[in-house]
Amino acid sequence: MNSLACEYIDEPLTELIDGVIVAMPSPTLKHNKVAFAIATVFNNYLKGKTCEVIQAFNVRLTKKDTLIPDVIVVCNKEVIRNDAVYGAPDLVVEVLSPTTAKIDKGHKMNIYARCGVKEYWLVDTRNRAIEVYYNICGKLFADMV
């Protein structure tokens, strides 16, 4: 009787940040559930509209920057291809984790702003808060509500 052995291969997701390949840590179950819930709410809201919700997909912003946000909303379907979104999504949502928060609030935020992302959300599951930023002339500013 032949036994089949399953071999586990741990290939981390990677992002290209300022020309450097960066391995992303594996998200926790809670992280995935929060991202899925957010994507589901947006997907239900956008039914019948031209915008599309996509989870954990390559976003090629520059030759040196390919990021994988948790959730994106893209209204210009011409930028969506089979392997990536080429250009700035209308909305980017990042669910913060202790290992990625500094990058999400720093370098990635600057790339998204410079490349024209209209709205950027940082979801803090620890503090049950969402920071909402709007792009004004290539810089992201917090909602003043």
C-alpha cells in the first residue's frame, strides 16, 4: 500500500518596497477574518456599481514598488489584470499587525499617497479603531471628523 506524503512548503508572500524584496509575515486568523469582513461589507455595498473589491492582490505602483494590501477597491477596471492591479486603487485597506504597522504607517503610506491612492484605511484590531486618510495633492491627511 502506497502512502502519500504531503510536503508543506512555506513560501512567504513578498512585496517590492523601494526596489527591495521584503518577505511578509503570515497573517493571523484574526487578521484574515477582519480583512474578509471588511471586503464583504464593501462588496455588498458596491453590488451593481462599477467598482470592484479585491483581497490580498498585487498592486504595482512603480517599477520599485509592488505591494499586497489586505483589501482594495478599484473603480477603473482597465487597470486590473490577471497578475496585478497596475496603478493606484481608489481605496486601500491595511489591517495592522505588530510586525507590519510601522511600514504600513510609514513607507507604504507615502507610496500610496505619492501614487494617487484616493483613500487609505489603517485598521487597528487591538484598539478597535480605523484611521481614515484622504489624498490631497499627493499627501494623505487624516479625516477630521
